[in-house]
Amino acid sequence: MLPLQGITVVTLEHAIAAPFCTRQLADLGARVIKIERPGVGDFARGYDERVRGLSSHFVWVNRSKESLALDIKEPASAEVMDRLLEKADVLVQNLAPGAAARLGLSHEALRGRFPGLIVCDISGYGNDGPYRDKKAYDLLIQSESGFLSVTGSDDEPAKAGCSIADIAAGMYAYTNILAALIERGRTGLGRHIDVSMLESMAEWMSYPMYYSFEGAPPPPRSGASHATIYPYGPFAAGDGKTVILGLQNEREWVVFCERVLERPELAADPRFSTNSRRSAARAELRALILEVFSGLTAEQVVARLDAARIANARMNDMADLWAHPQLRARNRWVDVQSPAGRLPALLPPGIARADQVVMGGVPALGEHTGRILAELGLGASPNGDDDVRS
């Protein structure tokens, strides 16, 4: 029996934050009923067509869910929502600011009728405060949270290459829902969860934030290098490939000089004798490292680093990640069904085997509408098709 088997989640979601949260609940066995606008669906379905005609974003965060096409703005939907929530344990929504409340789907409006219901709101800035009604997208929150101020190079900031603010909010929604389910097991009562993207990213900015405590200068933007530890970052080898390496302490610095650079005298060089001095003189030290690495291939550099037990990594691209030997050796890939046929998907972190998790299909828009309506005793939609509209 899976951890969340028997738990039903109803979700009014789009984009990434809420879908990522609910997909993880589905991974652990929860039944997730995703309500989508008839004919259009979650707008993330249209972000791109990179996965055999399907959206890369949608495929990633929507497997194992049931799609119910329902126009929640129409009166015909009210009975469907009531019957769904009678059976539901959790309601998740990341609609536009204030939309859920206007639809009568706030925790305040629902808790009298459904006292055991856990209601999780995910928004850019939270349910109150001066920013409550501002629209928020991932890049905007990366900027508002200060993430862009410490990411990139001296010349310009850079956004994260994945939806980091959405992912952060989705993770906190997921963990708060798990905690609320445990709490409900003791009290019998649901609760309201208010997760904001800004607060999620602010938590993740803890090191740069405290580094800048009481008006101190923030860590400088340093590209793919570490802002305050050196050498820690990318270095080109003689074959044009790049190796990332990182030193954490003075013992490793001595070993790096002796066994990787084969320049033991550098370990005692006063320019580089502490991390602060190495960081201040990083241009000089970088030139010395690149001089040695220029005579080696990336494989040879990695071999030296591994022999010296210096942490390192190859700078992989997405093709390298698809083919990563560690993921393959640990059997992390399984196939899931989709409207475009079977697609590879990664097992969730922490899950050892495919039989410990649900790896269901990516739903077509409205794929489960008829079945869900029949289950609720409502029969066909007013239009006689699988969509519920007025």
C-alpha cells in the first residue's frame, strides 16, 4: 500500500507550482483530479510541442493525474464541485489572485461544510499584504526575491535555467500538505495552507541574505564559480571540454597543488595560503590552473581530481543527462503512457523501485471527465459530451 493511497486531491491548477506539488502527491498514491478549462485546459499544455507534440512543462508535472474538463465559472459546475469536495481530502489552487475566493472556494467559505478538508493556496505573494493582488511569474519572483542580484556575471544578472521559484513553492506546498494530513489524523480537522512563491524563494536565499547581514555587501555575481570559495567552478581542459571542481578546506588545497597541478610549491605561496587570499587573487590562480589543464584532456583532469579525492563534475548538457550512466545504473528511468505514446520519466528521488510509486500516464484534456461524472452520479454533461459547461 502506497503512503497516500486513499487520499483524494482536487486541484485547480496551471503552470508549474501547483502541478509540481500535486504530481508529487500522485507519485505517493494520492488520487489527483485536475480540473481544466474545457477546450483549452491548463495553459502549460501550450507552452511548447517538444515532447512528440506535447508540452515539455506539462509532461513533467502532470503524470498520474485524472483530467476533468469543467468550467468552474458556470453555474452547472457548482454541483460537481460540491460532490467532488465531499469526497476530497485536499483542495489545491493557484488561480489568479482572489479568484478562488470569488468562486466560493476559499478555506473560509468551505470549512463549515467540509471541516476535514485541507485547502492549499499557492500564489506569488500570499493571501494578504500590499503585494497580494500582484500577478507573479517565475522570473518575476526570481527578481523580487533577490535571486537575480547574486546570479550571473559581473556584466549582467542571469535567471535560473529551470523554474526555480515555481519549484520552491511547489515543494513547500507539498511538504505542508503532508504535515497537514498527519495533523488531521490526530485532530480530524483540515487546515488552510498559504504558500507564496516570494516566501519560498526568500527561504532559499538564506546564505546570500545572511552574508549581507546588517547592510554588509552581498556576495558578488560570479558566473558558474562560487562567490566566496576558490578554486570552485568551471575550468577548461586542453580538449575544449569543461570540468567543474571545488575545494572546501586547506587540506584539499595542499593535495590539489601536489597531486592535480603537480606544483606543490603553490600550497605555501602567500598569495594563495588562505581561501580569502585565493578568492582575492582568483585571476592569477585561474591562469595557473588553466596553464596546467591546457596540457590535459578533460578525462585526464577528472582522473587526477578523482585520484586526489577532489570533488569534481563534468559540465553536462541535456543530452548528457539523458544518457547519464549513474541514472542508468540505478534504474531511475521508467516509461509512462501519454497521448503521444510511451515516454521516459524519472523515478522520484527517495524512491528505490517502480513498485513503490505511481508512475501513471500524462492525461489528455478531459480524458477522465465522463468516468468522474458517472462516479459522482451526474451522468453526461449538459452538452452530452465529456465536458461540463453551461
